[in-house]
Amino acid sequence: MTITAFGYLALLAAVATPVALLFGVSVQLAFVLPGIAIARAVAGPALGWLIPLAFGPMLGQALASLALTGVWAAGGRGIWVVLSAPLLVAAIILPARRLQGRWRLPATTPGDRVALAALLMLVPVIVGLPFAHVGEITAGGQFYRAFFTAEHVWQRAVVAELAKGTFLPANPYLHGDVLHDDWMPHLLTAVQYRFAGAWATLDELLLIRAVCIDAFFVAFLYGMVRVFGVRPWSAAAGVAFVIVSSSFEGLYALADFAIRGVPLRELTNLDIDSITRWYIRGIPIDGLPRLLFYQPHLAAGYAAGWLGLLAVSRRARAFDPIAMAVAGLLLGLSIVISPFAGVMFTAGAACVETLAVVRHSAWRQSLVHAIASAIPLALAGGLVLALGYVDSSGSLVEFGVNRAARQHFWLVTALSFGPVLMMSVAAMATILRVQRQDLGALGALAAACTGFYFFLNISDYQDAYVGWRVGHVLFMAATVLAGIQLDHVAALPNRRTALAALAVLTLAGLPTTVIDAYNTQDITNDRGAPGFTWTLRLTPDDRQAFHWIRLNTRPEELVQVDPFSRDSETWAYIPAFAERRMAAGLPISMVPLKKYQEGSAQVRAIFDEPALAAYERAVRAGINYVLVGPPERHAHEGVEQRLDSLPDLMPLLFRNGTISIYGVRASR
């Protein structure tokens, strides 16, 4: 445990200053403590600390995020709102004691402490170097590895917008619109950033949150595997196996390069966990390390969904409306935090309950159960609409056979899931042999995920979104199967052959994680990829311009660049780093894209039109400032000369070596 504690201290010290750590970690702990107390109240003192510490932190994060959103919607804007949310959640602790005995939960054993501590070391080992290099500043500028521009930089933009305090939050990529994104899990960081001042940067707060939630998430996976009766070290090894050895894509790339005589250094120019997309044109399926690196905000939604599924499948009484209401609440939490995944978990839970009803012919009881769970689920659906998550301007989801999912399905599956699939098949053979009857929830969830994978698509996400979410959920389910199989192997009298096979399988899956972890931290790679460079560099001139904008413009004002010339490279340039809105932009994380493309085409004309026409267009669009940098200068020859010709209407307010910023004086 001492080694684990030092590992986390070193990781946290690498991502933030002591003052930022004190603030950031304290708030994270305040958010999880009520969840731990609630989980202990439900489990009862006789079961020990395992359930409270495994499930409590993620439960606290989910509940407190919901409570904080309520306080925010009611107009609370002071720093006190950070403490109000966990205090509201703490009110559930006493009523939660009445839930004791409603679910079959494991007791803490002597091996849990060391097994969990060893497993938790995965987080600093995997994310340590990547997190340490996020936003690193040198004499040459500030650097972000490319995939952080798709996730970390997106989070910067969302948090910066939420911190302005507007409710509903404005869409920084389209003037007059609200932010259509599942922004609830980002609100805590936004509240922190709103009051952090000069002693905590946005990158620091985001990385502190990521470290904490990564640790909570790994502990949650351990507890989830232990719920199914797996012994401590087998549970820890099963979780570790799925995290570090989920994919054959790294091995495939190594073999392919060796056969073609390509130098191994070219591995640094691959999105290694998306080889199935790059080479085979199938749906990319990310492993759990990508969740740890880039998407901790999804973890609370996944955890709430799993808890809801377990609340249905692990209840002690066949007829228990209260347990079903709790399940509905947890599934509803999952939906409002991560809607797509939440709906998958809800579908899986519905399958479990339907099979139970058919098996026992409990038709009358099923109606009571359906009502008890449907009420919180309906409220969750209404909240998703009320918070503006859903964009009604176009079709988000395509129903029908997903052609991208069918493309090279078997090869894509073998590469993306290979080691975990082989472990799961072995586990299922073991389960059939010993005739276990308590794993129906895993089968129901797998069936729901399969349906979503083959019959839903979000095309504006380049046919990738469904694969990402389904992959995460299935990998989480696979930790249980891996733990069961490792438990079985550990009990074999002659297990040398089985252990050797497991070692080979682990080593075969390890290259993907190793290559991904190296590439994610390598901010020295400035080579080009299709449509972008591997590392985003903000030059000293960029940083100077951002500083000027933050000091000299109001938070609600619009600063416009040409979205098309910055499309894949610096699409979040203004919202994420200058922390201002645009009249129109091209966000790669929001769908449907059509209205953003149309709006961007309108504002792009500002950089090509005669000066007076450009000014009039900017006024009509509500733009306050126009920024011209190297992309605009390259794409629109003579743009600065045209704008310089209108000093009274579009005065030059800032200029350094590469960037010019023009004001737009509204006509009277």
C-alpha cells in the first residue's frame, strides 16, 4: 500500500502544483465521501470496507453531479455550491440503511487490501507519463498530444463555457444555440475553475479529476468482479488483464511492419488502438486505457449503469419494488451522465427482468416492478431533454443495419477483442462446466450491446461512436469473465500449462497498451498524420494572443477564426484556449454537423470579402473580434490588408509576430 500511495503522490505532483492539488483533491474527496457512506449503509457494517470503497466513490460522483446540477440550475453560483452538492447527497445516508439485505454482496476478506492496492498501481503506471506531458510548456510553446486535442481539449472548451455561469450553457461553436453535450460530469470542474483564480490552471484541474476518477474506476471494476464471487487476487488479475492486454492490434502492427521491412520507429505514427479503422476500415473499438487517458467523465455514467444492472440482477428477493426503484434511479443517473451507455445498461437490465418474469410467470409483480423503475427513468429522460443534451435540428441516430459494423466484422473483432475474447470463451466453458446460474446479467448486457452495435449508428461521428461505447461496456463485463477463469486456473492441481498459456496471451495483448502509452506521452512527434500533426503546438504568439483575449474581452463575446482552415488541426482553438465563443465553428464532437457547416460557411466569407462587406457580415453574425493567424493568412490571401483598410469600423487591437486581432464596432 505504501508503494501505491507514493505512486499516486508522484503522479499528482507531476500534473499540478501543491496549491492546485490541495484544492482539486479536497473537492474530489468531498464529492465521494457521501457515496462511500451510502454504500456502507446499504452493505451494512458486517461486510466490511470492500463495497463502500469499491462502489462508494463512483456512486458519490454520480449523485453529487446530479445535486450540483440542480443547485446550478436554481441559480447558485458562489463557491459554496461545491459543498452544497455533497451535503444534499449526505441526506440519503440515513434512509439508505433501510436498504440493507436487499442485494447479495460480498464480504471483505483479508486478501482484498493488498490485491486492490496492487491493482490501483495500474493507474500511475499507465497514465503517469502521458498526464505529465499534457500542456507542457517550453521555449517553443505549449504542447498537446494529438488525441488529447480530441478529448482533453474538448473538455477544456466545455469546462470553460460552463464556468461562465450561463444556464443553459451557450454553444461556443454556434451563436444563439445551447450546448448540446452531456455536460453534467464536467460541471464540478467548471465550478472549481470559476473560482480557482491564478492558483490552479484548467489543465491542472482536469488532470487532478482524471487521476482521481481513474483510481475510483479501477477500484469499481475490482468490486464488480468480487460481487460475482471471484477471489481477491483473481479479481485483481482479471481487471489488470482486460486493461493491459485487451487487443491484438499492437501485435498485428509489429508483425505487419516486420514483414514489410518498415522500421519500428514508425509505430510512433500510428493510432495503435484504431488499427481496425486505419487498415481495415472497420469500426474502431477502444480499450479501457483510452478511457483512463481521455474520457474519465464517462466513468461515473458507466459505474451508475453497472450498479443499476446489479441492483436488478443481484437482489435478494424476487419481488422487491424498492430495489427496482433504486435500480431505476441508478440507471437514470447513468442516462443523464452518459446517455448512450445508460440506455444500453437499461436495455440489459430490462432483459434480465423480462427473463425472470417469464421464468417465474410473475406477471402481476412485473407490473409493479416496471412502474417502480420507470418513474426515475422517465425523470432522467426528461432531464436529458431539459439540459439541452439532445439537438433537435437533425437526426442524431440512424436505426437499421449498421453497414460499418458488418464490414470485416470477424477480423475487426479478432484484432480489437482478441485476448479478452479468448479469455472469455475459456471462462464460458468453465461456467458451463460448473453450471453457474448467477451470470445472466452479463449475457443480457452483451445481447443489448450486440443489438446497439449492429442496428444503430451515429454517422456524423465517422461511424465510430457506437463502437467506442459498446467496446467500453463489453470490456468492463469481460473483467468478470477473466476473473472467473483466473480463479478456476488458480484452483487447478496442475496449472503450469494453463499459466503458460495465460502468460502468452497477456504478452500478445500487451504491445497495444505499451505503444499507446508511449505515443500518448510523446509530444516530441511533430510529424504529420492524415489531416493533422501528431502533436498540437500552441506557439508563444498563440499563448500571448490568448492571454490578451482573456484580459481584454468579456466572457460572452464572440471571437471568430476561419473554421474550415482550422478544421482538423485547431478546431477548438478559440473555445478551448482563448475561452471565448465563436459565431460558428466545426466541433468534431457534436452532432448533427450540418448546421455547424452551414454557419461556418457564412462566417468564412468574412476572410474573403471586400472589407466593408466583411464588416457588415461580422456585425450581422454578432462577432466582436476577428482573429487572423497563419491558417487564415494562408487560406485567404490579402485578408489583413483588407481588414486594415477599415480602421474606424474594424480597428486593429492586437498584433504580434503571427497573429492579428481586429475589433468589430457595432453599427449605430
